[in-house]
Amino acid sequence: MASACTAGLDTGFVALGYAKVGVLGVVQGITELLPISSTAHMRIIPALLGWRDPGSAFSAAMQLAALAAVVSYFWSDVRGLVVGSIEAVRRRDFHDWSFRFASWIILATIPIIVVGALLAPILNACGSPLRTLTVIGISCVVMAALLALAELYARPKRTMDHATLTDALVVGLAQAGATIPGVSRSGSTLTAALFRDFQRDEAARFSFLLGIPAIAAAGFKELYELHKAHLDAQGWSILAFGLVIASISAFGAIWGLLRILERFSAWPFVVYRAVLGIVLLVAVLAGWLPN
């Protein structure tokens, strides 16, 4: 079904109600932090069930659930970076590792802010051409291939303690690609970190910490856009319910991802993404799913 618009903003999630948004919250929370694209699943699940597209506003706002999960799961890292950076500034010790790494994260966030701002009018528009299942299917296949290459050719031996500015900038540029639906912020940054020869679990940790500003900016920006669009009280209530559900599932997703990467590899996600992308493209071409 077509999505709804509020002041030109895609707000299809309001019409879904609490139960359906709760289901999508679980899916969003899990897929936002696994390298399999939350946007893809936010389009696929409603299409399969005959529900409205919840809209890009829902997906963006739900990133606050991912933010809550990442900050709480990696609280010792986040606290260490914040406290260490403040202490370094107080001592005027700008060679301190915490200060340097925090600065790198800020610099690495610039590409996705620029690209996101440029694409925002298209991505947030009702019936955005970038949210078609064809675009998402192609993105899934391409990212599956890149992640496979990372698994084949990377030498996972480095830890985050040995990260450099170049590492942060490479991962930051990869993160900018996640503005295209189906690419996945987690998937693009994890892939880039693996190509930089980080150990798999360290690559995921690097990906999550580097993504905090971008996730926060996208989430709070969307809340502001919804406020400007005069989302009603029921809409805010439904969104808040989805956020709580998504936060819980996102926390579990981080735990699961790290266990998989520590004990196995990223190959399960390569296979999943490749199959998902191919099935989507075939389903659209065959007319089984609306584009």
C-alpha cells in the first residue's frame, strides 16, 4: 500500500498503529545494527504483509533506538573517549589517544552529513525513487559482493588501539554510502574496516563507535522534521512505542553480531544479503512484489 504524507514528509507509520509498529520496531532494531540493511527490511516486511510503507521518517527516527543500544553496550568505550578527551583538552595534551580518536570520529562523520543533506529532499519525499525494491535489491547484491571480497582478501589482525586517521576517514567515506537504501551503515562500515585489516569483532566495534554521531544526527534531525510537520500526539506515541521496542532488539543484535564475528566470520551475512537481493529483484521483475 502507498505511504502517507504529513506536510510532504513520509509518515506511513502512523496509520500502522501500535501492534504493527511494534513488529517493525523489532525488525528495525535487529537489522539496523546487523550488516543486512534496515531500510531494505522496512520496505520488504510491509510489502510482504500488505501493510503501508512506514516511510523514511520512521527508519531515520528509529536510529535513536540504535543510538541507545550502541551507547549502552559500549558504555565503557564511550565514557572513556568522552572523559579522556575532556581531560586531554584540560591538560592541552592534543596527542592523547582518546582526544585524537574522538576528533577522527567527528571528521569521519562529515561525508555522510554532506551526502545526507544533498539526498534528503529525495530520500524523504513521498514515493522516493531511491526507496524502490529494485534499488534496494541491487544495493544488497553489490554490498554482498564487497563484503565477500573483504572476507577473501583482508588480513584481520589489527585492533582498534592501532587505528589511524586514515582508517577513520576510509570508514567514514564508506558510511556515506549508507544513505542509499539497501547499502546498510553497519554493512558498509564493517566492510571498510575489514578491508583495513581489523579483526572482525574490532571492525564491528570500530564501526559502531564511529557511527554514533551520524546515527544521533539522523535520528534527532528526523524528530525535528516530524515536529515541523506537526505530527500529532498519537503519531508521537506510536513512534515512542516503536523506539522502545527497537532499542531492546538492537541491543540484542549487537551481542549477536559480535558473537558471530568472533566465532565465525561475516560469510553468513554475505550469503543472506546476496540471496535477499536476488530474491527481491526476481520478485519485482516477476510482478510478485510492487516496486
